[in-house]
Amino acid sequence: MLNMDFRSKWFLFALLALTGIPARAMDAAPLALEGKIMLGNVSGRIDHLAVDLNRQRLFVGELGNNTVGVVDLKERKVIRRIAGLKEPQGLAYHAPTDSLYVANGGDGSVRLYAGPDLSPRTRIDLGEDADNIRIDAKGERLFVGYGKGALAVIDPARPAKIADIRLDAHPEGFQLDRGGRIAYVNLPGSRKVAILDLVQGKVTQTVPMNEARSNFPMAVDHDRQRIVTVFRDPPKLVSLNARDGSVIASTDVCGDSDDVFVDAKRRRAYVSCGEGFVDVFDIQDSGHVRIGHIATAKGARTSLWVPELDRLFVAARATATEPAAIWMLAPVQ
């Protein structure tokens, strides 16, 4: 706060107190741009990301390009591209079998690529609109949202689909609890959040979402036992009690969100939005307070928080003036 006299500083701090914005949010942005990795000739929408920590590889779902880009994070460059896909949406890297899983919205397939060379391994056909993928904490099962309403359960040891858990609408963002026994699923088509018992393979509770529409991204705040979900209409960040689904807090957020993550170390939430911003929230016992509104690029709505690397990777699609790129954002302590 340079070039401000005492009276001006006092007035600003008083104003921040009244609006609920922490004064420390004005000191520095909570995320800083560390660099950009150019993706090359990639057109159209970019969907989700995954990481292979052992080899320091970032996988980029280049949906509009029907490819997956493979980025070497040490060299900060694209080292190869997997082609021949059909609208790749969800990605997951399964470390125990050294396999990349790619869910394709265009043909409903989940395709596997193995080892350091990412050679094609097998294909699991789910039917239609294969989307987000999650892996349980032990790496024993994978879950893929697909179709008009289901989570496919995949055994990575085979690999093959071994079960379906039926839902009443297409699942968008979903997350698992630490024990891998419960899943929380956004169902924007029926305006609900569903809570699933993964052992019994069924829905045990649904929570109506009456105040807003289009709940797409979701994260779990395990330390506080909360579900953090983001709506697009109107743009809201909402925290729910993970036990009963009751609303704890609701806050305005940037528009056209597609990913949200919890930074447990700093008690923060990061929301990436196609409006061209990443919003950063301080997680408090009573709710959350926005402490950062970081400009990115129009359409950059997907991202990946990697706590092991302490970085947020944001996927920015190509525009008329800028090529497609991965923005690397580092938390400011």
C-alpha cells in the first residue's frame, strides 16, 4: 500500500472490514503466474488434466482437437500427442499399473495407454458420453461418469468394467471420500447432489439444489467434512455439510466455472472459470471469503491443482491472438 497516508490506510482497512475481505488480500495476489507452456497447434476446447508425478508428465485433454497432449513439466514443453480420440474429456493416471485412462465423450469409450511410451493397451466401451474419472485412494477401483446417468466401476487389475451405479441424470463433477466408500456427485440435469454408498453400489441420499442451476465442478474439503460445489447460473460457490447435505455457506464466484480444488495446506479453494479468471477463497469455519480474482484468459475454465508440486495448472484454449497454453500458477505464501 504505497503512496498512502495514515488516514487513507485507516479508511481502506475499515472498508475491507465492513465488506468481509481480509486486509491481507490487498497485500499481494494469492497466486502468481510462474510461466506458460505453449501447446502448439491445438484448436478448440480444452477439457480436463491429469498428472504422472513419477515422470513429471502433465496430460491435457484437447477435446476440440481430438487429442491428448503430453507435457514434460521439467522441460516445460510438449513431448508428444496422442491422436485418434473422440472428444477426450476425463483423464486419470493410475500409478500402480502405470496407465493413462482417457474418457471420450464422442464415442463413450475409455481408452488405456501404458508405460513410458504410452502405447495403446485396451479399450472399455461404456456406451455414450464418457466423462469425469476418479480413482479411489488405494488405487483399487476407478469410477467413470457416463451416459444419461451412471458411474461405471472399473477394476484396473483386469482392466474391465465390473459394475454400474445408476443415477437419475448425467454425472458431472464428482469426488470420493478418503476411504473410498462414499461418492458425492453433481447432477445438474436433475438439480441435485447425490451421495452414493460405493460398497453397496447405490444412491443413499439426494440433496435438491433449488437456489441455483448448473452445478458442474466439485471438490471435497476432507478436513472440514464439506462438499464444495460451484454453480454457473447464477455463479455461486456453495459449501455443503458432507454428512447431511445442508448448506453451510454460499458466495459469489467467477462465471462459467469447470474446476474447483481445495488447497488443504493453506485452507484455500481455487475455482477456474471460462470468464477468464481464477477465484481464490479463504476457507473459514463459517464459510469462505474471496481473497483473489486472478485474470487468466477467456475460455480457460479447466485446471488441475497438484499439491505435491504446489502448483495450479490452468488450461487456456487458443484465441485469435494467443495460442493454446498451460498457465502455471504458484501460491503466494
